[in-house]
Amino acid sequence: MKYFIYARKSTEEDDRQVLSIEAQLVELKEFAAKEKLEIVASLCEAKTAKEPGRMKFAEMLSLIEKGKADGIISWHPDRLARNSVDGGKIIHFVDRDLIKSLKFPTFWFEPTPQGLFMLNIAFGQSKYFVDNLRENVKRGLRQKIRNGVWPGWAPVGYLNNPKTRLIDIDREKSGKVKKLFELYSTGGYTLKSLANWCKEKKLCGNLGKEIAIGNIQKILQNIFYISLMKYRGEIFEGKHEPLISKKLFDKCQEVMSKRGKVQEIRKHNFAFLGLLKCASCGCSITAEKQKGHIYYRCTKKKGPCQEKHYLREEALTEQITSYLQKVSLSSQDTEKVLGALDSEQDKAKEDAQAEVGVLKEQLAQIEVKLQKLLDVYLADALSTEEYAAKKQSLLSQKVALVEKITDFEQKWLSWLEPAREFVKSLNQAANLLSSQNKSE
């Protein structure tokens, strides 16, 4: 009888018990020589057998069907099949007398009812091993995500730590990734321009490839960067350090949602368009050019409006200037107010500590709600979709509270900075009065 040698090694499983293809071939050829078996050809394959569809395996069965060989030599039945379809094909070929002999150094087989029964059991055990391994891996991944550790490859800006099995910040790329979010949040950059920016700054993916436009969008939408993880439709808290603030992330989502809407192409670039609403009906104020002058009027999109008149841009400019004068603060007065704010620091610290206490109480309430939500879900009172949606909402609130607490604890004068910015903006109003740029 003539035989095919079939050797296989899975590239998807970490199974240390199986010899490499090279070692299998050496062992099988020695076995064939000892048993004085005639070898027609050796077929090698590096692919998992847990699913049907192996090319070399199908080629071997096709050649056997054409009468090129009468049997197969392999290391063990699990090298031939780990799924019901391929295992069934082998047994069916034996039943049809196409395969007259199967030889294994580690397993005995004869084409008898008892031999076929034992072969069936061997294939069944091989399938059980794969199925059981799959479930064990899935269970491990679920536990890992529950522990707050991402079970897959880290996104750009992070690295998989092979020693701790945790996710660490990539000190080389993290600053560029954060800048990517900051640039997009301004609304002045498209995904394409950011992809070009990444190319200029030599920001590549973790495999060294250039970051494509589609991947830029995935990065900007990935909640992993605010220490949350989405796994199989459910949101989990991550133990990894957040790369950006939730406020910055939300701003990017807002910019992205606006970019998805159809933008009206304007024929004229009127300075005050989009700034004003009609005091009578609430409609937007539009503008048009007539006889060399720009006029502003109500769009009247909600119906008739009592505002019948047009307003020339020169008159509108005077009104806006009047408002700026009311809120403007001179540079001298600005310095005085900023000095007064500096003297408030001690009191601000006490107020901040009190605020932290309130925020921590709110955080504790969120934790209680999360636990109650889990109890309700385990009691089958909520569907998986409802549970995932409510959990995501609560975790989003929790992240926002944690950020606020961190701001107050690390920057206990967090209200002072916005106050300073407000005062400076009043000073900016004074500076605008002398500007001739109407858009400003």
C-alpha cells in the first residue's frame, strides 16, 4: 500500500505538547522505514484544525479519491482533525474503502468496527480539547476585562507590558496622540489633515505602519483613552492611566458629530452671520448685500414676524461696540482684579476641600447605583442591551466625577483659573474695541 505523510502544526494555538512540523516529519519517516511503508508524498500544513477549510488536507483527500495513495501516516488523529466535518470525512473515506490504512506512532487503528469506534472517540476527544480550550480562553479574557485590564493589543499611545501583563503609557507616542485630540477638538482639522500631520510627526501604529484616515477616526472615538474599555458591547473601567480628559474626549465627539452634518456653502462671508437671533420670534438673523451695503434681517422661518425692518451692518456694528463697551475692562483694572483673585487662594482651598467632600458623596452614590444595576441584571429584570446602556451612562458620570475630584485635589484652586480667564476676556473686549476686524 502507498501512503501520504501528513504533518500539521497550528499557528493559532499555544499547544506545547505537539511537535513542530520538522520534528513530526523526522519521526514519521523513521516510523515508515521501520514499518516498511511506501511513502508517495509528504504534505505539511501550518494551520489550525478547529475549523474546516485546510488546503493541504483537502488536496490529500482529493488525491486519495483519485487512487494516488491508500493510506495516511500522521503523528496522532488530532493532527488530521479537530472538528466534526474533517473527522467525518476521514471516517467516511474509510467506510468507502478509499482509505485502507491509517498509521500513527502514538495511536493504534485498524479498519474494523472497533477500530472505527476508537477513531471516532479520538476525533471526539480532539474536538472536545479545542472546544474546552476555547471556553477557558474566553473565561480568562472575561475575568481580565472585569479586573480592568485590556485583554488585547493596546491602541496607539499605549504599550502591552509583557512582564506585568498590563497596559502602560507609551512615553514616546502618548504626547503626539494627546496632541491629535487637542488639534481635532479645535474644529480646524479634518481627518485627512490629521493623517498628514501624523505622517509629518512620524506617528505610526504599534506595528510601525502609517495611520490611515479610518484609523484616525477610530482613535478619536476610542474610550480607552479616558480609561474606559468597550468589550463585546459592554463598558468596563480600566486600570490603565487615562491619556486625555473626558472633557477633551467629549469635545472631539461633538466636533465629529457636527462634521457629519451637511454644511451649507455660503456665497458671501458676512461677519455677524450665525451670531444673532431675532428678539421677537427667535429665528436666526440672516444677511444680504444690496447696492453695495450689507443688511441684516430676520429669516422669518417660523412664520410672520413683527420685525419688518432691515438693519445695515454699520448700525449693527455700533450696537455690538456698545455692548463690548459695557463689559470691557481696562488693562489697569484687569491687573487689580487679578491681584484680588490671588489673595483669595487660602479661602479657595477651604472651599475646594468642601467641594471634594460633596463630589466624593456623589461618587459613592454612583458606585451604589452600579451595584444595584448589576443585581437587577443578574435577577433577569433587565435585558443585556438595557444593562449595557445604563452601565455606560453611569460609568461616564463616574469618570467625570473622578476627573473633578482630581482637579480639586491636585489643583485645589480650579475655579480661580476660569475666573482669571473670564477677567482676561473682559480685557480682550476692551482690546476688540480698537480692532477693525468685524469677525473678531
